[in-house]
Amino acid sequence: MPQSQFLKVALEATHNAGEVILKYYTDSIRIEFKPDATPVTIADKEAERIIIETIRHAFPDHGFLGEESGGTHSESGYRWIIDPIDGTKNYIRKIPLFATQIALMKDGERILGVSNSPLIKELLYAERGAGAFMNDQPIRVSEVAEVSDAMICHGGLDWFDSTGMHTNIRKLITDSGRSRGFGDFYIFHTLASGRTDIAVEGGPLQAWDISALAVIIEEAGGKITDMERNTLTLCPSPVIATNGVLHERVLDYFRDVTLNTNNAL
């Protein structure tokens, strides 16, 4: 597939971040805690720094929104959304399910997404209108048409319990053919590549948690919305992603839910 300069730079930045992340992948890494009580390491901070440095060298007039460094806007209309390590808790505990995610927005629309998990060697990427790829091979979502035949992946269930949706999510899980709770980026990797059929992630989610993955899922032929059927134009919480065929049936499990979310970037 011919790659735009945007994608080439995003892949370079992801590669550079991966080298930093693996360098610090040791038992002695120091852990700090942010105001929201989530952990952060030097690997998170250094990986984000090198991502921004790589992109800024190529596109000095672009803006950024990073999990660790905050946001800047740009008159160019371009803004990069960065999660240096999605799955920091896994990273700390030496569970290999963590990934770097980079998305590019143009005038508020997501146009590019890269998600790289270096230890399990899964590099997914997509540009709007050009399809989705994993390790340079095209990928598509599954064609499973029944919830009873579907595999569902989900994040932690505590959010659903705390918001009174425990009955909804458990009914969906019970009705599905198989379920697993991988969480974080990996449930969306498996969905986009056709290995699972439904992915449900509760809150709170931020722009950097889902922006890159949303482009990849849609370019792989899937569908991703919030539970009220809204398109992910900004940053909803929670999200439902499916192979498209199952989307309306999955949303019906949450038809009695009313969400109050902050979708501002």
C-alpha cells in the first residue's frame, strides 16, 4: 500500500517509542502516580517525548494531545493524539499486552491511526479510505452474524457495576458464544483483525485511548460508537465496537441506558 508522509512519520515515531519502551522493560522501573491515581513510568514519559520530537521534526506546525504532556492546538488544523503506553499497568506487571497508539486528526476528524504492541509483535495501522493493515497485511473484521456465535472481549467490569449496567453487560456476555476480558487496546486489535466479533470498553476513556483504534476498526470494515449510537467524533465513554453486522443487536442490550459523558477534546 502506498503510504502518505503522515503515516510514514507515524510509523517512524512508533518504532522510536518502541525502542524506548523495551529499554525500560525491567523489574526495577520506578513507578509514580498521577492525580487520578493511575500509574506512570519514565518509559511513558520518554516514549511520548520521542514521539512528539519525531513528528514535530517533520511537521513543525502541527498540534498535539498526549496523555503525559497535555495538549497544544495549531492553526494548521492537524493534531496528533498520543498514548505512549496503553496498558501501563500491564507493562509494570510484565504482562506483554501494552501498545503505543498514535492518531492524527484534521479539523476534528480522525484520519490516521497506528497501534503497535512491540512484545507480541502486532503493528496495526490505517489511513482514512485506504484500508487497515496488521504487520503490513490487509485485515478485515469477521462475518459472524449471530450474538450466540460471537466472541466478545471486554475491559474491566467494575465500571459497568458502578454505573448500574451490570445486568446489561452480563446478559450480553451470557448470550455470546465466548467471552474474555483482555481490556485496553488488545480487544480492538482482535476485533479489527477478525479474531473476535464484539468489543466493549467502559469508562473513563480519553481521546488517546481510542482515537487510533477507531480509525483502524472502521477501515477494517467494523463499526464503533458509544452506547447511545453516536459516532465517535470526539471522545465518548464507554464504547461499543463490532464487526458491523452485529452492531445494532449489541446496542439493543444497552437500550435502556442514558449516559452523561464529556466528549470535549
